[in-house]
Amino acid sequence: MARVVRVTGAWTGLLTDWLDQQHLDAGLLRPELARWSAQDNVPVAVWRDLLARGLALCPDSVAPELGVGSCVRPGHVGVLGYLVLASDTLGEAMLAYQRYETLFYGTTLAEIDIKGGQAEMRWPRSDNELGQQADGAAIAALVTFLRRQLDNPPPPSSVSFLESVGPDAARAYETFFGCPVTWNDSHVRVRFPLEYLNIPMPRRDPTLKELLDRQAQALLRALPGSSETERQLQQVLLKLLADGEPTLQRAAKAMYMSPRTLQRRLARHQLSWQQWLDRSREQLARQYLADASLSLTDIALLLGFSEQSAFTRAYRRWAGVSPGRDRRQISG
């Protein structure tokens, strides 16, 4: 069965921000972008058309799709921006992307391979391909995102694309990525030296720092008056939720203590593990519901639920209303 590829609605905001940066009015394009930005799913053909129409407004620009990609912010990738917060290293961030890519493209496409001292992330051809402009914008966004997190690291080893471009655009691509670019490949590829995978993710991006601060505040509301140990537990919980396995045993192991010791620490706050887990999920859910780039399915996965229906039932138990209704009240 062919894999149906789409993009998330938040991704269309990338083009909107580029239009703002270029001071382009864009006529009827902006209302269309605004309408699609509120959707969970944007068909590839629609995104390809929107991007082409936007780029056509700068006919004298060489490879303007690279400029679109360089406008990337965490909100453009929705749930993946939050998952970076749970990643300690670039290697963990790449694996998190692969695990949750289906939330962005509607299917899992990315493959990660280690060979000859190089780490490669690649995407194969699909039946409804994005096209060179969309692929160029996507890889430019990926590399820009990493540059911001890692304080302008060395460039990738190489980048590859499925199609080709003219000589001027090819030079623009090599200048942007700072490495050799291969055309007409079987995959879109980005290669890094293997040691990149161990680079810490310092979260320098101010928007990501803001997300992290909001998560910390949400968890503090769930466990007020926290000591350093409890704050460590809060960060462990974010990682366990991202992995979908928020159990007492896994939390205790991550903190190098026994489950009994962890239970005693929570008991100081008159809480069991399950009570604290519920309170933490509720506080985080309220924060996530205020973020329009996250769908209810995204939020369910960020909170460690296997499916949206389980999150909805839990939220009704916590708040007495459905998450969708509470979101409307928050946004209203």
C-alpha cells in the first residue's frame, strides 16, 4: 500500500513568516495560508502549490526556498519542537524525530543509518513527493534548527536531493549548507560526522527556552515547594512521557534510586506516584491546549498516552470537560 504523505498545518506558518520577512503582501495567498494553518493535515499537493505561489513572488531570487526554511521556529513543527526539549543529545533528538515523524508527514519516512564514521538521515521517494522546492525548504529548516540549538556547529558532511536545479541555484545550495550537495539521488539525505550524535542539546533557541520554562512551571504547580531532587524527577518525567512509558519503576531507575525511595519522597507531599502523574499530566495538558500548533493527538502522545481517546477520558476525569471544549474556552 502506498504511503500517503501530508504535512501538518503548523508547517504552513513557515511560508507566512517568510512572506512577512520579505515584506510581501501576497494577496489571496495569505487567507489560504491562514485557513490551512488551522488544519491538522495539509495534502502534499496543496503545500506544494502554496509554496510555489509564494516563491513566485520573488522571481529574481535564487533558491528562495532556502530562505523559507531558515525562518523555522519550534511552533512550525508542533510536537517535534517539544520533543527536542526531552532530548539530551543530537542523537536522541534524531531518534525522537524518527519516532514521531508520522505526526508531521502522516507516515514514517525517515531512515537513520550509521556507516563509515558518518550518521545519515534519509528520506526515500514516495508516490506523492514534495518536490524540490518543498524538500529544499524542509532540509534548510532542519539544518537551521540544528544550527540554532548547537550554536552554529560545523556544517553537514553532505546533502542530497531527488531532483536537480540550475547552476546558480546549485551554488546557492552549497553556500547555504556549507558542504557538497548531490542531485538526482535515490533519497533526500543529510550526513553528519558520527561524533555529532553525542553533542549536547543546550536549548539555546529562545522559543524552545520559553517552552521549557512553561513546562517547568506546569510541573511546579503539580508539585509545589520542590527540592532539587523533585525538580530532577520533573525532568525525568518529561523524558518518560515522550517515550510513552511513565512508570514508577522507570523513573526510579533513571534517578538511580529504588522505587520505594521514590515513593517515600513523593509521600512527603502527600502524593502517590499515580496521583503525582495525574496532576503533572493535567497541568501540562492545560499548557499544551493553549498551543494552537498541537493537535489533540499530539498532546496525547506528549503526555504519554497511547491514543487520543485515553487522553480524552483522563482529561474529563481531571477537568470535568473534554479537552476540545476546554481548548475552545482557553483560545476564546
